[in-house]
Amino acid sequence: MVEQERHEAHGDDRLSDAVARYDEGDVEGCLALLRTLRESSQPLHGDAHYFEGLCERRRGNLQQALAAFRRAAENTPNDAEYLLEYALCLIAAGRVQEGLDTLRQAVHESGHAPAFRHELYLQNAIALYEEGYLESAILSLRKALKFVQDGVTYRLLSQILVEAGDVQGALKAAQEGVEHFSQDAEMHHTAGLALVAAKLMQEASEAFARAFELNSNDVESLYSLGICYEIMGDLPLAVRTLQRCLGMNLRPEAREETLNRLARIRRHAANQSAS
């Protein structure tokens, strides 16, 4: 009995060491310790499978990660955290419906803190959105916001509402996000997009300008601001704004798109002058 307890304690130490290795970024060291646990005769704790899954996913071995997370979930079927990772791995592997069902199970089993339940609903919404279930994704995001109010969720909610044709709902979500996260440049950019969808171009330009003011490296907001000026008919200001984009760090395709838009605006301005 004493010998068994000593082996169990030793196993617990190896699991703790493996977790510490993972936290330090030593994935291979973590896996090596977990393998010694698997080779031992004692039953494996769910965390051993869970951290094996995390390691394999970080290494890009999706199928091995999936198998490890499945073992963790089978080992402790009521653990919402195991179920969450298993669900996300199922979705990444293309088994979307299984993943969504597992996410719902995780939500049901979760007795965790509000932040964890928020993450469950957020991940569920992302999976639903990627599969084209807009209304269900919107509902899941609204549930997520009941637990934690964060910029990511507000931005995604506003974006999906625009796609679903609910422009007023998108404006409301974006405005609530701006009220809660007034220093978040991305939140202001999202508000600008909702305002564009509502054809409120002056307000949209102000939102994009504020986003760029908060983050002067945000070329996307500056580009959106230039488009606003173009739509509003201020072609010289649109040209100056888009020219500023060319002085920033642009991907080749974004640079080409900006140059093409500038050329179109200049042709339009020349035609206006000629007439």
C-alpha cells in the first residue's frame, strides 16, 4: 500500500513537471514526461491527456491532439474545459456538427467562472458563423455578453448583424462596444463599418478617424476613411488620405488595391474638371 502511494505521488510529480514544461514553452519536454506516465501501470489523470492534446496541437498534429482530447473528455466527461478543447479540435478537423454538439455539452456542464462560460459561447458563435448559421451565432454572442463584456464579442456581433441585414442592431452593438471600450481602435473601426452600412458617411468618417487616432499603425482604418471621403464626394481629401496609406506597411495586394483606387479617383476628378 505504501509502495502504491509512493508511485502515485511520483506520477503526480511528473504530471506537475510536465505542466510546468508546457507553461515554459517546452512542448517536447512536456510530451516526454507524459510518455513516461503513459508507460507506467497507474491510471492516467485527465490532465495528462489534456496537456498531451495541447502539445500535439501546438506541434500541428491535429489528429493526435484530437485523440488526446477525446481521451481527456472520456476520462472526466463532466469537465467543461476538456470538452471545450475537444470541441474546438473537432471543428478544426472538419467534424463541425460533432464539435458544436460537444460545445453545447460543455456549456451545460460548466459550473466555471463567468469568463469561462463567455469563452464557451464565443467559440460556439465563431463555429456557427463559419458554418453560415448567422442567427444562431448572433444568439450565442448575446449569451456570451451576459457573462463578460469584451471588445472581441461586440465587434463580431456587430459584423454578423451587418451580414444578416440587421443594420440597426449592428449599430446598437457597435455603440455599446464603443461606450464600454472607448480606447479600443478596432471597436471604433467596427462602429465605422456599421455606420457605412447605415449610409451615415459623416459619422462613419469620424469613427474611422478616431480609430486611426487611437492606433496610427492601423492602415485599414485610414483606408476606410479614404473611401468615406470618396463616397462623400471630397475627392482631393480622399486622394490625400489614400496616399498616406501608401507610406505605411502594406501587403503587396493591399498596395495594388490602393493604387488602383487612387487611379480611379483621379480619373473621376479629371472627368469632373473637364465637364
